[in-house]
Amino acid sequence: MKLSKHIPSTIPAYGKKVFIKYRGQPIQCSKCFVLGHTRKNCPSTTLNWLGYVKSLLAENYIPKEYFGVWLEYLRVHEAVVNTEF
């Protein structure tokens, strides 16, 4: 199978955190959720889970209906949806 874009190792799907793993997948930082480096070598500030979900939603990479209850959770908890701790 050829991917047009790599799938992150952690994604929100149907109200759950889903972990994906496949051969050749780039590493994903658990601090900022960017592909290509680890938490230990992260040059960025921490991104909370809801901030990550919101960024994926904005990218339109994952169809909106796949997010499930995460969309409602974002709406209700907008105050804690930030990009930094």
C-alpha cells in the first residue's frame, strides 16, 4: 500500500485515542505530536491532547465524522483547548 501522507501514531477516532503502528511509520513526539522526533529531542512547547485534536480537525486530514464525541468535547471544553501548557 502507498500512502499519500503518513498516518500519525496517535489519532482521535470515535471518541477514543487510537494508536496506529505500521512498518516505515515516522516517529511521533508525545510532547508536541509532530512527526519526526521524540519527546527527548523536542524543540517545541507542550501541546495538550485537545489542542492536538483541534489541530487535526483544522487540517481536514481526518474526516470530521471520525472524531465522534471529541467534537462535542472540544466545544464544551474550549477554555482548556490551548496550544501550550
